[in-house]
Amino acid sequence: MNKIFRELIQKVGSGTHTSKNLTRAEAYTAMKMMLLGQATPVQIGAFLIAHRMKRPTGEELAGMLDAYQELGPKLTPINNKTVIVLGMPYDGRTRTAPINIITALLLASTGQPVIMHGGDRYPTKYGLPLIEIWHNLGVNWRNLSLAQTQEIFAKTNLGFIYTPDHFSITKTLWQYREQLGKRPPLATMELIWCPYTGDSHIMAGFVHPPTENIFKDALDLHNVQKYTFIKGLEGSCDLPCDRTAIISFSSAINQQLPKELQRLFLSSTNYGFTNQNVPLITTEELIKNLKKVLKGESCELMETAIWNGGFYLWHSGICSNIHSGIEQARELLISGKVAAQLEKMLQF
């Protein structure tokens, strides 16, 4: 096994002129061997940094996804609706206030199933993760079996794959991120991982423009038909307000479009919203403001919630256009229907 992995290191780590990309099968083998501990710690560290320096390809990410799909947990269909899978960076947020959990609750309140996934505070950023926001809102996804999570998903339209419990063999790889001080390409792959067996619409955030085509190539190789990529806040799926939101999506979202990556540019100011992002000051202040949003109270974060909610209601097909999406998002929040969705979850 060590010899096999050594050959993979040699292939990606031979330098600018002689290194080569891995095939999908080779990337699958590398990912699986790392997850199962079949390579030595020195080999894993060497591979991760060499692969980062080479830069990943879509085919390589497809192979890594093959290993995640084989070994990882999966929720199963609860109805005949397409499930939205939100791909957020596992190392969290440090600068801007996250609104994605409100977005997920809002979508679920309309009957649109949503799955999120992630873990605790992880390197290299150690930012505020989804699990902590959920916990501070009263929903504790920790220590649940996959069967219990499936039951909650079925009853509330919301599921959360908590990787330390549901995909525990990934834990050791986080130690390498800490020691290397860099996010390896598998962190990019996690954004488009789909822990679901049914029809899904993968929505993933990204930072660097080349990531779009890498995502597309990987998902096309997996025959994924519905996907959306958002150049969001800190690489998340949250729409920015201080700049034009760059959104790309597959032609399967609209069958009338040609079969290629489509682009959408949205500016919050064109729809009556601020051009400033809400900063993340402290977790306590964020939770206080999220609770205000859930109560339908006017605040800076409420406008961010409506802006994001309006887009997602439209893009998921619940509303016919973004203007009606914005109005419905406003109504759902102010009327208390999104808060009622959270209360429904707290019952379990």
C-alpha cells in the first residue's frame, strides 16, 4: 500500500515541468487510502501539500468524490422533491455575519428540503461553523445517529450531516490541515459533496474564479444535472452586498438554455438593499440578531436575510421571479413562518 501511495506522490509532486495530473481512478485511490489510514502520516502530508501546489483538476475532484460517495453517510429521499444541498466551507466565517441558516429555515418552511453538512471549528481559519450557530439557536445536531438525523429530515425538511459523528474517518485529515497551515484541494471537493441518494441541486460557494470550471468538470463526470456556484461571502453560499454577486449554474436549471454553464450577475442595490455586508463581531451578537430576524424585527441583518431568501426562493423555482421571491421572503420572515419552522425543529 505504501508503495502505491508513494507512486501517487511522485506523480503530483515532481515539480513544475514533470508533475502530472492524476486520473479519476488514481485520485479515488489516494483519497480512499488517506481516509482509511493506509498511507503513512509522512506520505499523507507530502501528498496534500504537493497536490495543493500543483492545483487540482475536475477529474481529480471527481475521483475524490468517488471515495466520499463510497465511504460517507447519505440521507435518503423523503418525498419526490429535489433536495437543495448547501456546500459551505468547513472552516467557517470570521469577517461577515452568516445568514445561510435563516435561508435554510426559510426554504424548509415552504416545503423545500435542504441538507447542510460540516463539523466543528477547523483549520486553517477556525471560523464560526454552522454547527455552533444551530446550537445557539437551540438545535443540537451533535450525538445523533444517521437514522435520527434522517427522521428529523423527514419531519422538518432539514437535515444536517455532522461529519465528526457521521463521517468520523475524515477526522484525521483535519490534523494535517493544522500542521500544514494550508487548505488542501480536498477542502474544495467537500463543497460539492452530496450526502444524499435522491435528486439533488448542489449549491456551493467559492472564492477563486477557476474553481467554477473545476466544480463543473467534477460534477459533469458524476452526471450531476443541477448545480449552482456562488461567489459568496468568504466562499459561502451567502450573497454579498458590497459587490456584484457572481452566480453560475447548469443548463438543467432551465431546460430552454444551451447546455453550458450559465452566468448571472446580481447587485443588491438594484433591488433596494444596502451595499454593505453585516460584519461578524461576536457569536453572541450574531445570535441576538438572528433571533431578531426570526421574530420579524427590523434590523440590518433582516435586509440580508430577505435579499438572500428572495434569490433562493426564485432560483429554487418556488417563485417565478426574484422580485416575487423577495416579497415572499419578507412575508415569511415577518409573519413568523420561518420562526415556526425553527420551533418545529426544536420539538425533536
